[in-house]
Amino acid sequence: MEIKCESCNETFTATSLQQERIKISAEKGKSKLVLNCPSCRSMVMAKPLVLMGKVTDTVENALDSRIFCCPTTSCIGFIEKEDGEDIFGCAECGTEWASLDNIYSEISKVIALYPYRQKVYIKDNEKYTAISFENIPKSYYKKVQTEKVF
Ligand SMILES: [Zn+2]
Ligand SMILES: [Zn+2]
């Protein structure tokens, strides 16, 4: 399974662990999976559904660019990644993050404050990935809206 890194333009072969994660993500219908490029260590947005041949790349491109539920308290928006740029932002509350690490620490903080929040994030060592957004229950958003703003 060959994956292209958009940061350094290198193509790398997914490790068996990465392949396993890609397979599981595709089965769950996730359109995106964050992997790390072995050459430059940048994050690579792998497309599990495309890699597993479940959808074609054109269909995939029409899908949204949301990567995480926004970890800001009381915000029901999503973090989106600008294509080709390492800038992350939530249009709903206007928060921006300069790196994934900043997002991970924000997620840890909001989970510590509101443990139910961990439902929408999958912890993988010190990193997080998102659950499939279609699987987020409506009650989740209702709860978020009742959070205090800090
Ligand atoms: Zn790279
Ligand atoms: Zn937000």
C-alpha cells in the first residue's frame, strides 16, 4: 500500500500497523486517517476508503475536510485542515491551531473537563484520531452546547 506525502512528495509504503489501521478505518467508513510520514515526519492525510478501493478518488475529493470535533468548550463546530497547509481552524468559534500537537493537548484538556467528550475521539498513544462523524449522536451536540465558555 503506497501513500504519498504532500509535504515532501515522497511516496512510502504503509507499515503493517498502518495498513491495519487503514483497513479498520475503511471498514468503519472513515474517509480520513492521519499517519506520519517516515521521511519528514509531517502528518499525512491518508484516505482509507480510497486505499481500500471502496470509493474512487473523485468521490473522495468531494467529501469534507473536517478532521476533528472542535475541542473548544461549548463549540459544536469541527476542525478543518487547509489543503496543503499545516493550519487548522474551526469556522464555528474561530479558533486556530498551528499544529496537531496543539490540537491533541486541547483535546486532552476538554476530555479532562468533560469526560463524555472522549466519545468522539480515539486515543492512540499520545495522539488522537476522530470517530466517523456520522456516528456522533445528536445528544453529544446538545451536551456540548450546555458547556461553560472559558
Ligand atoms: Zn513527508
Ligand atoms: Zn470551535
